[in-house]
Amino acid sequence: MSKDKFPVTQAIRALRAAKVPFTEHLYAYEEKGGTRVSARELGVDEHCVIKTLIMQDENKKPLVVLMHGDREVGTGMLAKAIGAKKIEPCAPEIANKHSGYLVGGTSPFGTKQAMPVYMEASILELDRIFLNGGKRGFQVGIAPTDAQRLLNATLVHAAAS
């Protein structure tokens, strides 16, 4: 597929501006399919497909959490790690407002509102990760160290087993 067929989202603009190497991957999006479908369509392990979650603390302050596709966020673990009393997912319409993306297409890059980013520390053990590119059915492949640096992500241990 030629490069001009890929969407140019705020995430892609942010990655290009940062001059970070990345690959673009389109796939057939399935409603409620999540990282399981992305991994299947891209032919990669779901552990390497990283979900971008918009959550909030007890004061409704939004934050971004990056987690392996095959793991859940231990919200109590995360709250303790970042010094919050409580962490919970934002309602989809609130998440859309904070990020500027539709849930299912949320990228951590180029968000509408600047938010702190927390990355599961074990993501850095992977050679390559796949994150949403800012549109449903569109992933970008990137080195996890580049993602952490560009997002200024704080590493946490919050994967629930």
C-alpha cells in the first residue's frame, strides 16, 4: 500500500515532527475487538499491542495509561504508584474530549490535552510495540524506548495478573 493511503492524524504529525522512526499498519477494525483483533490482523503477539487508556484520579484529573494488550490495569496498584487515592477509567465521551480521539482509536501521541503518561515498565522489555495511530483500524509500530522518550512516560508496575 502506498504511503499516501495512510491517514494523517495528530499522532502521525507528532511522530513526524519528533523525527521518530515508525511504521504504519492499517487493519480491518472490529467494534469491541480491542487488541485481540489488532494483534490477529497485524500477525503479532497481543502482548506487543499496547492499549492507550484514558483514566482519571479522584479529582477527575485525566491521565494516559499504556498497558500490554493481554493485561489489565490494576487501578489500585497504579493509584499507589502515582500517589493517588483512586484511579478509574474515564467514560468514553470524557476520554474522547480529553484525547481528541474516538475510543477505539485513541493514540497517546498528539492528544488534544496534555496529560501525564504512565507506561507499564515491562513494555520496555519488548523490541517493538504497536500503538494506536489515532484512528480506528490504524496502528503504528515503534521502539518502546522512542515511545517512552517522546511521551515523557513515567514507568510503573501496574499490570494485574
